[in-house]
Amino acid sequence: MAKIVKSEGVTDWASYYSASRLTWIVAALILALSVWTLYPSIKYYSMTEEQRDLMRTSDVQNEELLSLRKKKLSLGLDLQGGLRLVLELDKEKLKEQGRDPSKLGDELEKQLEVMRNRIDALGLMEPVIQKAGSDRIIVELPGVSEKERTTNVITKPAFLEFKLVAKPEEIQALIEEVDNLIKQSRKTVTETAKKDSSAKTDTTSKALNKAIEKDQKTDKLEYTLGDLLARQTEVDVSDTAKVSKLLSLQGVDKIFEKRQLVWHWGQTTTSEGGRRFRNLLILEAKRDANNKVIPLMEGGQIAGASIGRDRIGSYAVDFELTTSGSKQFGDITGRNIGRQLAIVLDGIVQSAPSVQSRITRRGQITGSFSYDEARDLAIVLRAGQLTVPMKIDSEEFVGPTLGKDAIRGGITAGIIGFVLVFIFMFWYYKVPGLIAMGCLIFNILITLMALAGFHATLTLPGIAGIILTIGMAVDANVIIFERMYEEKATNTGGKRSAFRSARYGFENAFQVIFDSNITTLIAALILYKFGTGPIRGFAITMGIGILASFFTAVYMSRATFAQLHSWGKEIAVE
């Protein structure tokens, strides 16, 4: 228990009172700094979404809103909602490309930079993009509400190629050869062949025979490529799966290789007579010694891209080429005036305009783009292509409603914890307990100030860290008060004065509090170093809270005792 008694031995407290002046100066500076750093957060989060939307309509107020967003206390995706992706190297695709996953060098670092550029272009606040191990990338985007669109922008390879559309006579000859081979192979499969008939069939036909025989058992392959083409290169949307299956048959692909051609689906569809059609484009494709297709030019030569309009006013993407790209593109278009040049993005033909004249510096990608699609395509082209194939290992999407519930639950837990600690401290220690709780409020203020000032992100585990430091801060005060009681009762039969007991209590408790805080701080640093995401949020708030609790419990509470003594009052713990 505690009581206020008359002060004595003021001179013994002279040095403590002198030190307390510095403590109060530091506390006053911290208080002023807290108000300055937390004001943007208080103002921003006190506004409704309607008020923010209204501010965006005014240039001046929009600048103020952007300033508040930059300075406010950032909330993690578990509090305000958002998207968390864990991307992993697609080792199977790497092997298909003939690349060794263990010999990528700094390509994953370049991948990180491309993703950062794309996310920055989306205008998202407080994104977290970090490498995890040697084959993973973690992306956390608080505040995201459009999951599919954002995921597409981040993970889209954006591999842009330019290829010439094959001449009509080349396409017709290809279709006839493919159809003849399919008909001949089907005849071989369905007829009762002699035992030595297979010996007279070439290797390509053997492979195709087996593929067709297998397919006949499951899907009754009774069509040719010509049967499925409405007009030379148009396919009914309902037949696209059949065409893709047919063109992927072993044997058919050999025909494409021999003729140095490839096929791609077009992005757009057309409607006629109640039916929808999709273009099947046959493109020229020279190959290298490893049978890899070599495009005329790749998108790595693009210097910039922006939203534009085509001739009929639809959204398009205007692009600008680098100096070397301009020369290369000028040579390509100059040699192929009158030909169709296909613009292929991630294996899909976006458009195939006819070359009217030599083009050098600028070009345009047209298609049935919405505004958002054109904007996103411009973003990925500007940021650059992802050279390493990635796949989504895991994804977590937290809606804004769940985030608000998490905030409400965290704040409720904090208030309940604070009230329970307050009741206990006041019941057991009386006035010293009130001093401890005052210091605890200051402790929480310092923690929030530090988070806002260093632009750290507050997460749900971070709130748990703050609640944990509440208990740790009070624990330090309990140690001090118990030492004060022990000092008062030791060696003098309980006659040691209250102010001397307080002085020795602080001095003897210092080392214990210092050691316990240091060990906990080391644990927080280890969690921050090796943890990711929510674990780091917990480590940050706990580390800041430990430092704040040490200052408030040891120095501020001692300064309070000294200040009361200077006023002729002192607190005795009994």
C-alpha cells in the first residue's frame, strides 16, 4: 500500500531532481513530436470515404489528401484489407525453356525491380515486395480492392513479340498438308492393316497414328482443320478447343516446324449470324539451332507506353521505341510494306495491322480494350517484362470489412487489457499505481509516434505487441515498487525514510529491468531479421514498446517521484 507523507532530506534528492528536469524536457519534446506525427493519422482516419472522395475533386484539397496519406500511420493488409501473394519460381517452365533454375544469377532481383515499378504505377500505398529465400517473392498490398486485376498486373509476363502473318498461299498450303496427313493417318488407324504396314509408315505418321488412335477412343476425332475453319483463319468460339487439340498433335507440329510457321489465337472475337468467331493466325517463325522460335523483334526495345485512341476512338496503347529499337523496327517495316505485322503479347495476338509505310519511333497496339485494360497493359510494358516464369504459391485476400472488424477487435482487446491493469495497479499500489499508469499511457503514445514517424506498418500482430508491452511496462514498475518496499523495511526495522527507499528502489531495480529488457529486445530483433509479414509487424511494435517502457518506467516515474518530493510530498510504498 502507499501513502503521501511529509518530505525530508531534500538535499539527498538534489541530483535526482536535476536529472528529472532533463527527463521532463525530453518528455515534452516527445509529446510535441507525437502530436505532430500523429495529427495526419487522426485527421485522415477520422474522415469518411465520402469526405475523401469530395477532397479528390479539388486540386488543392487532393494535394492535402495525398500529403495526409503519406504521413499517416500505415495499416497492414490484415487491418485495412488487401492482397498478399507468395510467388514461386516455376521450375518446370524454366526446364522447358532449357534454363537451369539454380543458375539464374541476379534475374530474380531484376524481377523484383520490375514488380516494384508495376506496383508503383498502380499508385498503391505502403506496398511490401521482398525476396524470400532463393526462389520466392512475397508481395503485400494493403488497401487493394480489385484482386484479379491487381494480380494480373503483377504476374503478367508481358512478353511482347512482333511477327509477320504468313501469306495466304502459305496458310492454304499448310492447311491442306495438315488435313491430308490427318486423313491418311485416320485411314491407317481404322483399316485392318497388315503386320508390316507400320514398317512402311514414316516416323511422323507413326506418332500421329498413335495420337489419333488414342483420341478416337475418347473423343472420336472425326474432323480436320479445314472442317473447323469458317473462313481461312476464323474459328467458331465453340470449336477453339478442338482446333487447339488438333494443332497440338504430335506430327502436326512437325509440319509447322518444317514450314517455319507457328499459330496463335487472336485476342478479339467477331459476331455474325448469331455466331461468334475467333481468329486463328498463322505467323512466320524462323528458328535457331535449338529449334527455338526467333521473333522479328521483342518488347525489350520499348522505351515507353501510354493510353491512346485508335482511328475509331477505342482505347489503345501507344508505345515508343528505344534508339536501337527504332532502327530495327524501321528495317522490319521498310522491308514488309503491304504485309500484316502481328503484335503478340504473352502468346496472344493483340492486333495484326497492315504495314502502310516504314515505321520507326512510335507504334500502337489496338484491340477491344477497356480503359483499365489499356492502362494496365501500358503499365506492364513500361515496367518491363518478367523474364523468369513465376507461379502463385499462395494468396490471401482480406476485404475492407474484415479489416475493420480486426481493428475493432484489436482496439477492444487493448482497452480491456489497459482497464484491467489500471484497476489492479490502483487497488494494490494506490498513488504509485496511478503514476505507473500515467507512464504507460505515455509509453503507448511513444510507440504510435515511432510507428508513424518511421513510416512503419501497424498490423494485427503489431497491436498484440503493443498489448504485450503494456504488461511488460507495468512489470517494470512493479519491480521498482517492490524494491522500494524492501529497501524501506531492510536494516532499519522499517524506519528508513520514504524518499531514501524510493531512491534505492530505483537504483537496485535498474539492473534487473535493464537485463530483462535487453534480452526481450534481442528476441524482437531476431524475429524482425528472420521473420516475414505479420511476424515482423509484431517484432517492430514489441521492440519500440520495450525501449519506450524502459524510458517511462525507469526515468519518467523516477522524475515524477522527484517532482513530488520537490513540492514537499513523497510517495511511500508500504
